[in-house]
Amino acid sequence: VRLVESGGGLVQPGGSLRLSCAASGFTFSGYAVKWYRQAPGKERELVAGFRSAGGSTDYADSVKGRFTISRDNYKNTVYLQMNSLKPEETAVYYCYAIESWGQGTQVTVSS
């Protein structure tokens, strides 16, 4: 199982980014997949996720209405669309599935 995140970067407050998590060694469509983030000095927290292959989603209250998780089963990739980003959302964002973590991608929200 290998997870590779991409799409992070520097964005101004109010801006948008789309993160990608590409999987190899298994098929995303059969499993729950989650996005977490960890800011400096803070614990890792759940941002959004698919509960299972059925497609039901969960979001942290702080991101509801601004973030959207989706997946492309053909590309075996899960996405996190993030809109209206805030400076306090600066963090390393991680993809998680089948007890495996990706290496993370840095998101910095700053003017």
C-alpha cells in the first residue's frame, strides 16, 4: 500500500487548493479513505473522509461547506477541494487508508 499526496502550496486567505492522494497496491473504491491535517504544535485531526466504499462522507465541522472530498476510481485517486481557506488551516495534510499514511503535503495559507 502506498499513498502519495500532492497539490499543496502557498495560497492567500480566501483562496482554494485541490489536494490529490494517489494510491498504489490497492483499489481506493473498496475502502474508507480519510484526509487529516496537522498544524505545528497541534495534534493530527480528521478533516474529511469516505466512511467506506459506499461513498458516505464525513467532514469536520470547521470545514463543512468549504471542503469537498471526492474520488476518481478510474485514476485510483482521492481529492480534497478546499475553498475559502483560512490562515489557521496552515498544516501538513495527510491521506490515510488501510492503516497507512502518505508522506503529507504542506498547505500554507498566508498573505
